[in-house]
Amino acid sequence: MTGLSISVRKTSTGISLAAGVKGSSHQTPALTYVGGARVYVVEASMGDESGNTDYNLGDDGVVVTDAQGRIVQ
């Protein structure tokens, strides 16, 4: 994903998700979600990207759902 650094890892109880802006020294601590959770990356407008640069991160996002498909993050 251009502009974002996203890491999803399987854990013994579910998944661990860490996300941040590429090139930034600040990254949020990893969050853990129970088994069955799914992670979706949302890019609302591809027109603000060029090569490996995203000029507007305001239209990018990460959505996490639980095993029933309800949004939890």
C-alpha cells in the first residue's frame, strides 16, 4: 500500500495489527484481535498516488471486522 506501513501477524488467539505512515518514526502500537478477525485496506481515490508516493493519506484507511463481519476498528 503506497504511503502506509501495515503489518498483520497471526497470533495464538487471533491476529496482531500494526499500522503507520511509511517513512515516519511514529507507528502505533500493535493491536490484537481475536480469532476470525479480518483486515481490509481502503483506498478511496487512486488519483492521488504517483509511483511510490501517496500525496493524500486522508482517503486511506484500515477496517477490522470480527468473525461475524461487524466493524471493530
